[in-house]
Amino acid sequence: MKKYTEIKDISNLQETIKDAISLKNNPFEFEDLGKHKTLVMLFFNASLRTRLSTEKAAKNLGMEVMILNVNDAWNLEFEDGTIMNANTSEHIKEAAQVISQYADVIAIRAFPSLTDKLKDESEFVMNSFVKYASVPIVNMESATAHPLQALADAITITELSKKAKPKVVLSWAPHPKALPQAVANSFVEMMQNMDVNLTITHPKGYELSKAITKNTPINHNQEDALKDADFVYVKNWSSYNDYGKVLSQDESWMMTKTKLGNAKFMHCLPVRRNVVVEDAVLDGEQSVVIQQANNRTFAAQIVLKQVLEKL
Amino acid sequence: MKKYTEIKDISNLQETIKDAISLKNNPFEFEDLGKHKTLVMLFFNASLRTRLSTEKAAKNLGMEVMILNVNDAWNLEFEDGTIMNANTSEHIKEAAQVISQYADVIAIRAFPSLTDKLKDESEFVMNSFVKYASVPIVNMESATAHPLQALADAITITELSKKAKPKVVLSWAPHPKALPQAVANSFVEMMQNMDVNLTITHPKGYELSKAITKNTPINHNQEDALKDADFVYVKNWSSYNDYGKVLSQDESWMMTKTKLGNAKFMHCLPVRRNVVVEDAVLDGEQSVVIQQANNRTFAAQIVLKQVLEKL
Amino acid sequence: MKKYTEIKDISNLQETIKDAISLKNNPFEFEDLGKHKTLVMLFFNASLRTRLSTEKAAKNLGMEVMILNVNDAWNLEFEDGTIMNANTSEHIKEAAQVISQYADVIAIRAFPSLTDKLKDESEFVMNSFVKYASVPIVNMESATAHPLQALADAITITELSKKAKPKVVLSWAPHPKALPQAVANSFVEMMQNMDVNLTITHPKGYELSKAITKNTPINHNQEDALKDADFVYVKNWSSYNDYGKVLSQDESWMMTKTKLGNAKFMHCLPVRRNVVVEDAVLDGEQSVVIQQANNRTFAAQIVLKQVLEKL
């Protein structure tokens, strides 16, 4: 693997998932692979799970880890040809080349503005690092994608699935703040590569990008969509069409134990209780969110392993 | 040791102190014990000594250390049943379970509000982690206790004591800010378990919780209390009864070389010079504050060692 | 080496540079030297390159690294005899002695005020640590000096120089903010110790301290100064005489490809494009800024190596 910034960077998904599950049983098996190799983790935004699980994954492989909150240093310039006499102190061209010399792999988290759709969709932070860095880039959630989360989700579904082609439903939920589409996007793309039956349900106006959903069925009737589901992935996102807007906080879209039926409940966390999902679901036996979070380590570890093997 | 959130988690104090002093002479003796084990340090509040000494202790034992300033990420919810549509993004139930999967031990620092006595005394942060985490919890100073500091203090007194039952005085001192009772509480509880003669002195109104002091003598006359002391532990705390209030900044309670007599001077640091204690004491040979701070490493190390041995 | 806070702490520059270049070819050769040794990095100011390169250097030598942003903890007091009843919580005397017990080497970054010249020139942060710490101090940029940068610069010039006594020009450049003289000072002092022909060029009013420049030629005509240069080091600094002031933002002082001639372009980074230097220079083959930044690792590593050898 030469980088992991998007789902399609995985060449063999089934084998990757199998290898991740194997790492989970023996996390230190490849602890010599990362010897004398350094992961630099760059955070443009806050993180708990991604930070800890990715750091843990790297250390399981024997890597050194250096963590930098970029905003604690200074603002980077991403535009070409700018006269940098205002708020930016360093151009991405220099920053990416320089950091590449201290790192064998660079992992980056950079959220979208949710105000400038074109700029967000250009993935200028992630893609500028891909362009100017001389080492592999790993996406720890970008403007439009969260591929490490999606890989952890795929691992979790593989571990738990009891049938050949499980029904998986991605269900929108209300939230007081405008959130990115990144998790939903990557989950949809990942499921499209799995042997599952995927349905998306959300209120009208919450359509994800057509470039992502393609011909995945969308159902605006949540109850109907959830019928006979094996896995229900709940997530809020802000509007893609009316970009970054909160169009609805309709409480009737909150996930409940009744609606869930016999399905497993999935969420990437953090989750707002009794807004996105009721306590009864999270505290019940059908919730697999803790297992999902644990799989973040092994998703990151299998990606770093494949990246290290290509260095 | 299954956790170390309060003094009474130590089962054999004398042996623990002896082992800590032995670690000080040979800090890397157990460097294989922590192999493949991770300490996650969670800071809800700033730290210098506790941060560095605990990180050092873990590394001396061969552990990996991951440090997270929780407030840099987001606010945690600690109440049950809340509709989380306001300022909190993640419930402690999820956070504690998730972090447990990335950690073999979790160490936590979380100061009191000093405004809500009942809530502070409930130790809701520390106790919620104890309740929901699946790995041992170590207290790096909580609302009402600082047991790692108290253990370092006990080690220091043991190293320096020249008599069978030394006289130890805890003396309140003035301070411009309202400070927690945590250090004083844990010091009192620790001394109650040591073979020492403990007296507490403070202005009226500064009584610590009766549940802590029990039948330890309290003397409002500082000069009288200090007579023939072998160790004088100076510390400010805000009022417990008039909760969190600064009732006095009476400069006459500042510790001086004259008052100190022949006693050793102790303080947990940081200390405000010429407010809590005069320069002549800190710069003199009777001050043992630097040795105390050094013992923070070995207090943390013996605790982590005992925790690792029970995993 | 007992410390590295100023250029003159290097006893044998030629050999040090040679050894640094050798480390670059074999960075893990001395990975046992730092075993059981801890570098504590204290940041009073933000850092990207210095942080990552110094951390990397220490880890290449097998050291443990602990990083503390001092301002996240509390303000330190540096004055003697103060009544500490205001904004400072801990005196440098305690802080330096305490941190020394957790560290084998302490590295410090502390920028100048640029308002109080006497205080800045006293180097009170760096010198207080030198005075009170019991372990070696390494300067990661102080009020008036950046000796690790200067050593990286010397390594770079040595690697690239094709003639016996190359002409090196330090050329002032415009910048919207008031910047320290530290980089320029240390570069001048370092070059004075190298077998190079050094000239300084800047607008009138931007004279560096006479104590630094000594008899190094200063030319206020940039074009004339740059003639036949082999290396052009471009850097902004604020006025030393009219202390900390921005006297000019004259765009005609920006470095251009035309002005550069056949010289190599050097800058410590971060650099503001099209303010300090035009894109054509940075994107061209004469720019060696990325190589300079890479040499930061080996400058730090040779310094730490020499410090460790003297412990």
C-alpha cells in the first residue's frame, strides 16, 4: 500500500480484513517491522479515538511516534503563488517536504470547513501532503473521508456477521451541530466493496454526494428501511446539497431499541446519548460500538503494516 | 494492587515504601515488566511534576505511554440519562470503555470545581472511570485526593527520619488563589498510616473534612503546634466548610526559618516563594522539597509495578 | 560537551560537522548511547522543525523523550526575592532542580520579548536553567541565539561547498511581523568560526549587535553585497538598535532568482513566499532549504551525542 487516503487504496479488502483480525489476536507479531521507522501524526483537529488507536497501532509495530498539533505551531498556506504577508507562516510545499525528512509515514487529520464545498471536496490538505511529501500519507479523517474508520467498521461487520449477505442500513440521526459527511461517505464506499446489502435512510435534503452513493438504494422512510436489518449504522451528517447546513433536528429520527429490531447497532463515536441514539440501545447487548472502537487499532495497524512493507 | 485512587488501596505500606526506595537505587530493574503494556495518561488539568514523574516511572518499567489532554478533544458527560444536546460530546461510559481497549492502565488528573462540594466529594470523574473502565485506574490528583504525592511524602519521611516516631506537622499557609484540599487530605490519611506523631495547624475556618482528620489533633496556634517538629509540611488549601472560599491571606502564617526550628521543610510544589514560605527556608539545608519531587517518580513507579503485577 | 546554549560551546567545529555528516549516513549507529537516558524538551514557544528534528535525533540515539509545553502548565518566576502573589506559580529555582531529576538532558525553547532589550540579552530563561539545573541544557532557540540552526547551516554549507573559502552573504529580507535576531546572530557567529568569506547586507537601521558582528563587513547595498556569492542566507530580523521595531518592509529587499545569481539559497524556515523570497527561488534547484531542515536532525543528534558522552 503506497498511501491510505481513500477506500480504493486498499487493493485486496478481504485479505486486509482477515489480516487485521489476525493482528488483533497477536498484536506484537510484527513488532520488528517498524524498527527505526517513525510515524509523524499531524492534527489540524482534535481527536481521541483516532489519536490513541493510531498511536497504539504504530507502537505495536515497533514504530516511533511523534505527534504535532499543527495549529499550536502556525497556519499553513495551501494556495500557489500567494504573497504570504498575512496569517500564514509556512507553505505546504516546504512543510510537507521538511516533515517527510523526519518521518517514514505521515498521518493527517484535517476536517472540512463545511462552508466552502468546492475547497472541501478538493481535499486540499490531504492532497497537498500527497503531492509534496516524499513519504506515504495516511488519512486520519479528512474533509470528505474517514477510511480508517470505515476499515474498522468492515472488520467489525466481518467479525459479527452470521449470514452470507447481511442487510446493512446507514441511518441518519439528528445532532445539534453541523457535522461532516466524511464518516458516512467512507462507510458507504466501504460497504459497496463488501458482500452486503446496503440501504441508506435519511430525511429529504440529506442526500450524500451522488459520486459516493452511486446506485445504492436510498429510502426516506426510516421504518421501512430498517426492516430485517442485520447491522444499523447510525450517524449524523450535515446537508451536502445545502452545504454544511443543519436542515432538521427531527427527534423522530433518533435510533431506539424498538426501531433497531434484532440488528446490531453501530456508531463511530463520539455519540450524543438520547439525541442520536437512546440509552437503551447503547447500554444493551446489540450495541457493538465498543468493539468497533477497538478495531480502530487493528485497522490502523494493518494499514501501517502494508505501508511499511512497501517502503 | 488493583487500582490506586486512594491511600487505602495500598495493602502493605511499609513494604511498598521499602520497595520504592529500592527502585530508586535501581530504577531499571523491572524494565521488562511493562513490555507491551501501555499507560494512557488523561489530563483534565495542567501538570508538570505529576506528568513528567509518572511518564518517567512508566518508561522505567518499559511501558509505552500515551498522553491526552482531554480538554483539547471535547467535554465528557458524566450524568446518567442526560439528553446530550448541549456542550458534552461523549459520555464517560463510552469514553472509559473505549480508552480501556487502548490502555493497560489509565492514569487520570481531574481537579475539583471548588464550587459544588457534593459533586466534588462524589469524585465523579475518578469513580466513573473506576466504574466503567476495564483496566486499573491511577489517581494523578483528583477532586479530594493526591495519593501519589502522599506516597512520595511517605517515602521522603522514611528516608530522612532519624527517630522512631517523628513529630510531623501539617501547617496551613496563605495563598492568593483558592486551592483544593486534595494534597492535605491525602497527606493526613497517609500519616495516619505511618508511625508518626501528626498534628495539624491552621486558622479557624480551615478545618479539613472530619471524615479525613478523624482524631488527629488540630491546633490553631501555629507556634505551639510547630514546637519540636521533625517534619513540617506546609500547604495552602481553601476552606472546606465555607467550601472553596479564601477566608484568610494572613501573612503571619507564612513559614519562616525561625518558625521552622530544626525541622525538615516539606511542600508538594509548585510553591509561591515569600507567600507560602520565605526564601530562606527554600534556599536552606532543611528544605527537602527537591528530594520529595524526585520521589514522585518512585512513588508512581512502585504503584505501576504493583498494578502491572496484578494484571 | 557540557551544554549547548551558544556557538562557543562547540570545542572542535570541523570534527563536529564531520561527525554529524557521518551520523546522517548511519543515524542509528549510536542507538545504545542514549539507553536509559531521558531528554525533556521544554517549549515556552511553538515549534515544528525544532520539535520534530530534536525529538527524532534523541530517539535515533535511543533516548526517551518527554515533551512539555510550559505555558500549558503555569508561569514560571525568574526574579530573585519576589513575593509571588501574582501571576507566577513556581520559581525557576524549584522548576529547574525538579525537572533535572526527571531528565538527563533538558532542551529549551524560549523566544525574546522584543520589548525589553536588557532582559532579552540577559538570556534569563536559558541562563536560569543553566544555573539551577543539574543536567546539561540544550538551546532550541533562545532570546538571542539559535545555535542548533546555525550548526545545521554549517553542516549544509560544508556538504555543498565546492571551493576552499566560499563567499557567504547574510541578506536581510522584509517581513510583516517583528522577528527575533536569534537566527541571524547565531549564523554570523558560526560563519566567523568557519573558513568562509562572510558579508552581511541589510537596510540602514537593521545593524545586528556589534558584540556579534565584530569586524564582519556590512554592506547596505544588497546588489553589491551579493556579487559572486556562493551561499546567500536570507532572513528577516527586527531592528536591534530601535529594539524590536519593524523599520522597513521594503519589497525591493526580497530575494529573487535574478539577484541570487549562481548562489545556493538558504533559509531556516518557516519562510513567507513572495515576501521574503520569490517562488522561483524556492522552487528552483539552487534552493537548499529542505536539505538545511534535514540537517537539523543531525545537528541535534551530534550535540546530544557529545552531551551524552560527557554525562
